[in-house]
Amino acid sequence: MKKYYDPVVETMRKKQRLGANLALAYMSLISNTDVYSDMLERGATKKEAAWVALGSAAGMYGVDRYLHLGEVFYDDLTAESIK
């Protein structure tokens, strides 16, 4: 029975991590929409504003994901809840 259980658990962990990564990406994109509009108000071109907003969103995602700040927002990602 264990040979069937372990692959299912591993698949569920991967899917849970994928869902968490997508949620963090969505949160960082939504949180940085004001960066784009602020850049346009200050005279940047649409292309420049888009690059700055994308960089800001990527930075926020990286901090949330790799410093484990995302686990503050999603308690289900802690090691205790996965078990």
C-alpha cells in the first residue's frame, strides 16, 4: 500500500506548492499595479513603466517566496500543516 501512497503524497505536495507560487505571483502583480500608474504620472513611457512594474512585482515575489514570507500569508504552507 505504501508504494501507492507515497507517489500520491508527493504529487499533492507539488500541486500545493504550485498553487502557492501562483497565489504569490498574483498577489505581487496586484500589489504593484500602482507602480505602473505612478511611473506614467511621473513622465515615463508605457514601456518603461511596464518594465519597472514587472521588476517590482518580481522582486516582491522573490522576497515573499524565498524568504518564506509567503508562509505568513498562507499558513497551509508550513511544514506542520503539510504532514
